[in-house]
Amino acid sequence: MSFWRALLRETGLTRSAKVESAEAAAPTAEEHLEERTVPVPERVPEPAVRVSTGAPQRSLPQRPAAAPPTPGMRAASLEQSLRSLVERLGTEHPDTITARNNLATKYAQMGRRQAAVQQFELALGEAAAVYGDDHPRTEIIRENLAWALEDAGRPADAAGQWETLLSQRENQFGPADEDTVEARMRLAVCYRRSGRVDAAVAHYARAIEDVTSTERREELRLGMSAAQSMAGRYEEAISQLRMVLAGRRRRLGKGHLDTLTVHHRLGRSYTQAGRADEAVEVLREAYRVALNSSGDPEVRRLTMRLRRDLAGAYNAAGRHREADALL
């Protein structure tokens, strides 16, 4: 992370946290956003109480603990703070911009996606006017907006924000910087979701070259395979999935849920490619491994899907009796 972005931790301007493995399924970002918090003061120990041997002491009634504020109450408080700042300082004051960003973050946490997008867009316009497009504060708000647009199901609009972020980060930090790679990956995801498959594949391929983390490289290969499958490039998708499967078997073991999920996807890709016999072989192996690892409820659910897809592969290969035995 750059010096400027580290410095902004002290300003109260919050930045969206990424969700989930972006590519394990159909990356959704299921993003989680963090808000500005107030440090909790340390508890001061109470003085020791001397116990009397005389008459019993009456204790004073305890005041009931106040109920914690609800998300709606927090949002209402942030709305009130923003209105007050707008009235006193105007819309383009740094404190107002920070307050609007944090209100939008709270809306995103509550699932109020459209309201979050609207406030992030206003905050971005105000930040760009005050600081300029390349300022770290503006960058943080732009990234928050990009995540909010993805969460709102607007990948094409989100792609526009990630394009700007990618260009800025490449110029400032170089192509291999962690934040640059992340922007490229999110841009590839948005391109894929909005149907720009060839552009998505190109950015996935570049990100795979630049990334340093093994786990992140696997995520990128999974995303690339999904884009290639959308384009009907099944052989290339199979190649990516085979590499990820080999890596996860070494790292996690063949019975791990994440490994089995890729194994299942590989079998389905063989089916899509019209390679029925190989699909049967891959899905049958995955099914057997899953049966022996079915203590996890998620693995049990995956086992049922594997059983269904294996039956379909048997039918595609003309092995109807074996398919009927599974169904």
C-alpha cells in the first residue's frame, strides 16, 4: 500500500473491504464494507469493596444497560451529521465529503444499494472538484463507488470506475503492485459480467502474469476459465482448470471442498466441450472422492450435484444403464 493511502487511515475516510474470493464461483464481490469507528476507552478497575461482618449491606439497583444502536439508528445519526455539515460548511468541505462517504458505506452495509451508489457518486464528484481526480481521497471514494455498482448489479458502470483506477495505479505504482492487480482483476470480472468476454480474458491473462500470490493466481485462472467458457473456448478453459486443480490438490488435498469444487467444474467443462468420455472419468473420480469426504454439509450438497452431472455425462456417452443407476 502506498504512503498516501496508509496516511489516510488517520483521516476517517473509510474504504470498501473486498469480499470473498472474487472468482471461486461467480465473483460477487458479497462485499463487506467497513465504517468509521470510535475507539472504546479502557475499562478502569473498580476499587475493592471491604466486606462487613455486621448487618447485610443493601446493594443499589443497577441501571439497565442501554440497547446497542441498530443499523437504522446509525444511518439516521450519519444522515443528521451530514445535513449539519452541509448547512455549516457546504458540500465541498473535506469533513462533508468524508461524512457522505461514510453514510454511503453504512447504506451499503444495510443493503440499501441504490442509496449507497447515489451518495458515493455525489461524494466522488465533490472530492474530484476539491482534490482532483488523482488524489488518494478521490481514489478511495471511486473504489467504494465501483464496489457499490457491482453490488447493485451494474457491472458495465463499475467497469468504467475500475478502468480509471487501473490507469491511475499503473502510472503511480506499476503493474505488479497489489492494488493495481486487484483493480485489473475487478475490471476483468466486470467485463465478463457485462459480456465483454475477450477484454475480460486479456485482463485476466495480464493479471496472472503480474500477481505474486498463489491463491490469487488460482482465483484469476478460475475467472479466466469462466470467461473462456462463455466465449465457447472450452479447451482453453479446461487447461486453466487443470492447473488450478493440480495446485489445490497439492495445497489443500483432494477431498477439500475448494478442490472438489474445481474438480466438478473441470468435469462440466469436458461435458461442454463434447468430450463425454473424459467428462465421465473426471466426474466419476470427483464423485468418489466426495463420497469419502462427505462429513461437511457443503461437500454433501456438492456430492448431489456431482451425482446429477455424472448421470448426465453417462447419458451423453451413451451409457444409459449407468446413468439410470445413479438416478
